[in-house]
Amino acid sequence: MSKEVLTEVFELPPPPRTFAEHIRAIGPGVILASLSIGAGEWYLFPAAILAYGPNIMWTAAIGCIVQAVLGSQSIKYTLYSGQPVHHAYLRLGKPIFWAWVWALLIFIPVIWPGWAAASATAIVALQLGRLPGPADSNLVLMWGVILLFISLLILHVGGKVQRTLELVNWPIVIMIVTLVTVGVVVGAPAWAWTDIVKGIFTPYMPLGVNADWFVMAAAIAYIPAGFGFNLMLSSYARDKGWGMAYRVGYISTLVGGKKVKIAVEEVPFKFDNEEVLKRWRGWVNVARIDSWIVMSFITFVTVLMTSVLTYGLLAPRGLKLGGWAVASAQALALADVLGPMAWFIVLFAGFWMLLGTQFGLMDSTSRVITDCFWLASPRVRAWAKEDPRRLYYPVLYLEFTIALTLLIASIGFGLASPYWLTALGANLGLFALLLAYILQIVVDYKIMPKELRPHPITTFIVIVGMLWYGFFLTALLLQTLTGIRL
């Protein structure tokens, strides 16, 4: 891959203008919202609320702000060049090196099948009519395996993988937000609302011997998304055809799809007049709507409500969100307040939420790894005969096989609970999350044209994000490697 930007330039297409066009343009943020709600918002952050109280709610707000800005900044590179942001990373030198770095940073956190396991606990709770425990591990394992196979099947059909995920996740997100809203409005006590909202404006951070950074870092890492979410957003924006990406291509499915060659070079637009810059600003607004509102704001509202629900219903009873009860403790408490129908509704929502996270992660990981090696290596493209599916699906099958093996080992042999598996994946993802902020500053000021560089306030927020996740990663490593707790 050459470091030089191509001299050939193309016309930037007009952005969406009407409300209907903006609605049709939404997509990447919906996929990431569904992916993130299924872990961080549903039980990792509420578990931290139970452990440390409502005054850590401000940390969720910080996470949503810094990730919203990083997400939209990453998409800007796609709007300008047509390529996902990891194409820019490869331009920094040694493309194969960076391809391997991101493959490992993305793959390692996601191979732990905690989401399939947690989704399985929800459906097992529905089946048994009670919270599952270690004695029900074989039943949880059976459903976990079934759900992994369902996740794999979903990613084989539809023509365009990104479009399939979009169509599946729209109703999931709408259903989840609706059910959580109804549950929290009807079932959560008023004092829980007051305490949680106060927590946004009264900062508290557990420190010293009382702090378990495995729990805290896991909660922070997935608010609103985690690890290489910005790479995933920009890849979905490429496949959606935003900005200059209409000239690049997309990853298609095996069933219903066709061979689509993905271009490997930038296809920048010419910005030599005010009309082009006006179009650019229109596309930037599209990215902001998707990243700031659809991904970050909606997920913040969701985590606010799930925290209110969890804190209001579980804290007075001394119940915790951990072990085998991650997907069903809220349902048990709400059923005591609203009756048996609440048990079904909450578990049904939790099942779909966590399943959506599992197949979303399987795709997003496979696509980022595919993008990295596709862009970095002519040999890979030649081996794949210019068909990215020949790389995407083997990576997907490898991920599925490892996840299946780990699921059997952890659940079948009692080595780990669904909560532990999910929290481990979240914590491992902090390495990729921190690196993304560092590299975004490099991309903004070394690769993007001067005319398209960010406002200083935007850069400041990206720097805050770098320091924010750097702190949690440092605290986690100190605790894990030395036993020291900040």
C-alpha cells in the first residue's frame, strides 16, 4: 500500500436532505447501539451501580461523550476517502504489522462467548420459571450452542451483511428501548430516579481497597460501545455507501449476495468550491446523527433507565448482577412488583438484546480483520480472487469455532460464569480502545486535508478520551499484575 494519496479525485455526492432521507441513511449507529446495549447497558454497568452506588453514573456520561466524538471523527475519514479508518492506520507504515495488531486487539476480546451464554441464561430462566444456577449449566450450555449457530446463520443471508444487520437490529433496538422504558417508568421507585440522576452531577470514583477495577473497567469499556467500535462504525459507513464510499464496495453474504470487489485505494473528492464544502458538512451531520444520537445518546438513555431499574429493584434486596443471574435478576425483581407478565417481557427483551450483541460482534470482528488484511496485502486479495467473502467467512468460522470451544470449556466444565466471560472481553478491549484515540489524533492531523481537520474542542475531547481509558487500563493492569489498587 502506498502512503501517497491518489492524485485522481472524484465528486462528492449530495448528502441526505429531507427527514425521510436522513432516516434511510441511519444504519451504522443502529448496529453499534444494538451491540452495546446487550452487555454494558444491560448488566455490566448496572452491576457496577449495585457495587458502588449511583454516584458513578457520571462515568457513563463521560464514556458516551468521548465515544460519540471518536466515532464521528473516524467516519469522517470514510466520508472523505471512501475507506474505513483502519485504511488510514495502514498508511502510517508497515501495513501488515498494523493489520496483525488490529486483528489481535479486536479478535481476542470478542472470542469469549459471554453474550451467547448470558442470552442462554435468559431463555433458560423462561424455560424453568426461576433464576438458573450452576446446577443448570448443561441446559445453559445447550442453549448457548444453539444461539451461536443462529448467530452464524444470520450472517450468511441477505445480500449485504451490513444491510442484514441493520434490518435485524432496528426492531431489536426499538423493542428493547420500549420495553425498558415501560419497565422503569412503571416499576422503578421515584427515589431511584432521583439518586441515579444525581449521580450524573455528583462525581464519585471508588478508590483504594474498596475498588475492584475488573468490575469498574468492564462497565466503562462498554459504555456505549467498546474496543474497536470506531473501526466497526467506519466499516459499516463504507458498506452503507456514505460520502465517497459509494465508489468502494462492500462485504456481501454467501446466500443472496454476489461477488463485490472492494477497492483498496482512497477515492478522495475535490474540495475546491463552497458547494463541495457544503456537501461535506451535510455528510458530517449524518455521521454525527449516527454516532452522537443513535449510538451514544440512545444508549446513554438506556443505561440510565437500566441503572434506575436495577438500583431501585435489586439494591434494597441485596441482589447482585453477576454469576448466572446476569440476564434475569431484573426480571425476577420486576415480576414481584408488576406480576408474572413482567418476568416474560424483561427476559424476552434480554434474550434478543444479548443475542443481537453476539451476532453483531461476530460480524464486526470478522469484517475489521477482513478489511485490515484486504487493504494491507495484495497476496491476500490474490488468494481470495478479489472476493472479500473468501476471507470474511473463514475468519467468521474461526471465531465461531473458538467461541464454541470456550463456551463448552467455561460453562460445560464450570470454569466461568456468563458475567465473568463478558467482563473479561470488555477489559481486554481496553487496549484497542485506548489505541484508537491515540491514532485518531494522528489521522486528523497527518492524513486528513487541512481544510477538513477538526475543531480544537473536538481534539480536546479526543485527548480526554485517551486519558480516560488510559486511566482505567492502568488501574486494571496494576490490580491484575501487582495487586495494587488505585
